Amino acid sequence: MEKILEKRSLQSWMKKLDSWTIYAPRKDGSERWNYGIAQNDSVGLNFTVTTLPAKALVFPQREVFLEFLKTVEESQETLKVNEVIPGKNPVVIFGVRPCDARAVSLLDRVFSGDFVDPYYWARRKQTVLVGLACDTPPWENCFCLSTEGSPHSEEGLDVLLTDLGDKYFVKTLTENGEKLVNLAKGLFKEPRLEDKKKAKAVHAEAEKKIVRRVKRAKKDLAAKLKGLFDSPLWDDESMSCIRCGICTYLCPSCHCFDINDEVDSVSPLRGKRVRTWDNCQFPDFTMHSSGHNPRPDKASRLRQRLFHKFQYFVEIYDKTMCTGCGRCISLCPVGIDIINVLDKVSDHGS
Amino acid sequence: MAKIEDLKEEARKLLREGKIKYVIGYAAGTNGWMASPIFIKKPEDVEKLVWDPTCVHNLSRFLVDEKRRKEREKQPDKRPVGIFVKGCDSRAIVVLLQEKFIDRNDVYILGISCEKGGVVDEHKLARKLEGKKPKKIELGDKGQLVVTTANRKAEFPVEELLAERCLECRANFPVISDIMSGEKIKRTVEKPFGSVEKMERMPKEERWRFWKEQLDKCIRCYACRSVCPMCYCDECVVDSINLAVSADTTAEEKADKVKWIQRSAESSENFVYHFVRAIHLAGRCIDCGECERACPLDIPVRFLNKKLEREAKELFGYEVGFDPAQPSLVSSFRDDDPEDFIR
């Protein structure tokens, strides 16, 4: 359904959702936006883009899988294992950019299929995403139009808000989204024809403002990449890479993880099995216990990042594992620009 | 303002004569206003080099990569690499030489003086421009910064846009170089540790709260470590593999390795990471500020290093990165070194 919400009523809407934990973008003492739990202070949606994507809330950087305790009584060893599945904690995330929501729908694919991830889904099923269409690209390196997305894409969202000046054009996209709106029925009005027109105009205008594009489209690019696995291109393009984890940790769709046992006490043996984000740009990501590393240099690691996103993922899911948010470009400390690299791939040998 | 035409000519000549492998310099970035590092192998590409207050990176970090590359190669090309350095960056090279990590013959140093300028701070710039995108940033002839956006040209006093570390810099020009451009002049710095002093004036509890809040934000992307020319250890204690393994390492040895730090980005682990790093940089950090600039979450890591820089100066009269022949802080002692902190 489509509705209109006055901006000054946003706060009242959030208050009606008291059985949810509400996250919204906020500035925490620094210049950057990040999601925080909205309290009774005035949370508006006048943010640009959060440094950490919504991914961090549905797939947290650290997640406990199980707790273990080994006790010895009269030389009898007992091992207690307690699986930890996230409990009931319904969450609404306000202010999700369309690219980040599309990325969550990619994560949904990854954590389903043959291996349904119970930890991910326990959280995901109780998370409602309220998106905000971009009226102007939040970053100068946004390129969602090149990744089958748009500044007003609805994929992965439950509700999409479009800023019409003093009000939001509200479009519910799922049952969960409708539920949120129905809980505060009195705050929403029926849209007039001109509101609908204006929302469409905002969307069209926003698309025009996105200047960056990738030359080749999905299938074409994937095919081209496949032939360039052994190209010297990767050596050249990765020269300035410093092997930090910014491009991947802050990517809304990167999802690699590591599992470790964190031992709190040796006697009695007590600890937790923990999943944490991992990162293909770290040299130890592929390090074998023999000491051999099949991806020994920056070139092979940069190639892996691009191949995973634009080749392997396309083969498996017919989607690029990139939604064009531009974080990896804008936040790379040495200016490695994925669009440029992809275009060099496109131009290679032609 | 230093002009790099002479340096470009020199770089072109060196490449043409095959005296250097490649040149590490700055080129216009494609992702925004900031310059990007560039690696130039052909003399005709020298034209791409730029020099302005957006050349923030400390390129000496790439000398660490070069060393590793040479170690990996069966028949390494041992020619030096050319490298563009500012004052701060040159001090990093001094430390690498002092620690014998690199040899003086490994580098051909093309120095540029910042004179009374320095490099631009991203957030200061964003605040000034209120959403407008800068197209060009230059140091004006009156020592001001000239910022060109799509529809206007604005001038600002350097203090309003330069990175804090530039405002506390004591080496505006390279302390070591093979060829240098620009004048050996300095801006007067009244309080080289002003920012640390401000931090120290905070009451203890407040300071604790501040650092806890800041370090809790850390996602351990290790950009601060990765961008640092001094963080060149083969094995870093915080990596999930921090035990050198060989074909003879037994399964027991691997299982029994001490895990100093967990991967979880939690308070305790983040404190361990940042403090271990700060201690390892004591008497080595030359305050290029790259760690803080690279941090995607704006954690003010530079303060930790700056604090230790001051301790080294006050306790041992040690100033880092000016003399490659000077013994390093942690590997030397003098009879009159203070020891009243030993209890």
C-alpha cells in the first residue's frame, strides 16, 4: 500500500513500534553516520549513508554459536555444550539505503540453500527494513545503476520511504511492512495523485544524478573476467593495495566468516565457539596450517574480491555480489577504484 | 609552493636510463578529491605525477612491499625504486634505514618541501564545503589554501583545512633526499604536542570513557596497521596465525600456540590491539597521521602514538626520524637515563 507520512510524525510512528528495538542512523561524536538504537531523542532521517551497512545488524561481526564447559569429578569428565541461537528480539532498521537492502537480500541467498544458517535466520526473520530512497547520491562514487539496482530499488526492503520535502511517500512492500504502518494508522494519510507523481519525479531525478557507471553489464563482464584469471593486470592494479580490510568489512554484501573457540578458562575448560567476520584481503585468510598460502600476494587477493563479486557469484546466483554502494571506493585509503579496475578488465585486449 | 617539474625531469631521466625500477608518486585520484598513489614504470607516464595538498599518503609504506617482493623473487631486480616524500614521509625512511630494514641504495628519494603548507584533512574540508565537492585544492602564493568547487573558488587560512598533524609538524621539508624541490622553510609551531595536552587535561574517568567509546567502534580492519610504514613485522601478534610454521612444526605445537588476542572485535581485544600497536611504535612513529586518516570509523589513534612520542622526548631526549645513524630508542641506553619509573 501507499501512504503519506508527515516528517514531524516520524518520531510518533517510531514510538508506536514499542515492541521492536529501533535502529536509525546517527552521528556518534564523529563525522560519520552509523546505526544506533533510537531512544527518545529526535531521530530524523537526514543522514547521508552509514559507514557500516545494515549487514552489520543482521550478520553481526561477532556471534556466539555455543558455550562449552568441561568438568572433572572423580576422574569423570563431563562436557556441557549449550547452543546459543539468537532469542526473541524484533528489530526495525530505519534509514536503510536501497543498495544496502539489496545486499541483505544477497546475504539471504548465501545463508539459505543447502545449508540454512540458523543463527543468521533467527535474526533475519525478526528484522524489518525501512528504506529511504536516495534523492541525491550519498557518495560521489555511487554506481547502483550498473549493478541492476537503483536509488529507489525496493528489493530486500519492507517499506520504502521517499523524501518529498516535508513528508515521506511511504510504500509498503511486505506483510511486515504493512504491519508497521497499520500499528500507527492514524499517522498516515492517503496519497494524492500529485504525491505519487512527485515521488516518481524524485526517483527519476535521483537516477540522473548518479554519474558513475561500469562499462560492461553482468554476464558480459563475468565472461570477460573468466579469461583474465592469469592476467598481469592484477599485479598492476594491486600495487597500491595495503591489504587492510576496509573494502570487505564495510561491504554490504561481503559475508566471509571465521569460527574460533575462545577459551575463557583452561581449568575447568570453559569458553565459547564464536563466529566473526573474516576477510579475503588479509594474508592469513587462505593460510594453510602447513604454512603454504595459495593466495600469497596482493594481486591474487584483489582478483579474488572481484572474481567472487562479478564472476563466481554471477555463475551461482545470476546476480553480481555488488550493489554499487561505493563504500569500497570512497573509503579505500589508497584510492583503489573498483569501477576503474572493472573497466580495465572490459578494455583488456581490445 | 614547491614545483615538482625538476623532480619529474629527474624521474624521467632515471627511468629512461634504467637506473631505477619504478617511481612511487602521486597521481590525480578517480574516487574523489584526494590524490592516489601511483607506480610509474615508463618515462612517458611521469606526466601523470601531481603535487598538491591532497597528496596525503605516506608512500614509504610501499617500500615494505618492495622488500617483500624482492624476497619472493628468485632473481630479484635489485635496482632502487624512486619515491616521492614529504618531510614526515622522509622521517619514516630514516627509521627504516636506522632499523636496517632497508638499505640507502634501495631508494632514490625525491623530496618535496611542504614549506608552510601541508595536507588537507577530509573532515575539516567537508565541514567547510557543506556538501560541495572540491575539484582542485592548491596552496596559494600568500600561504592560503585555494579550493575550487564546481561553481566557485574559495580561500581559507591553512589552519582551517590542514590535518592536525601538519599543524604540529616539525619537519615540513625532507630530512633526507637525493634531490629536493621547494624551500627549507617551516611554519612556526608553538605547541608541537598541543593536541595531546588537550587530551591530558581531561579528567581520568572522562578519558577512560572517551577511549572505551572510541575503541569499541573498532572493527579491526587493521587499516591503521596496514597503512603504517613501521608496521612491517612478518608475523603480527593479532593475526589469527601468529606462529611461524614449517614442515617440522608438529600438530601439538600448533595447538599449543599462545593466543594473545581473540578475533572478536570487543572492548578487551580492541584495547590489546591498539595498545600493543602503540607500544611497538614508541620511538618509531614519525607522526605521518596515516593511521588516523585511514580509519573508516574515525578513531583518533594518532593520539596514542603522539603521547608516546612525547614520553620518548621528555624521558630520554629522543627524537625520532632525523638521523639514520642514531641508535634506536628501545635498543640503546645511556648511564644517565631516568629510572625513577622503575619501582
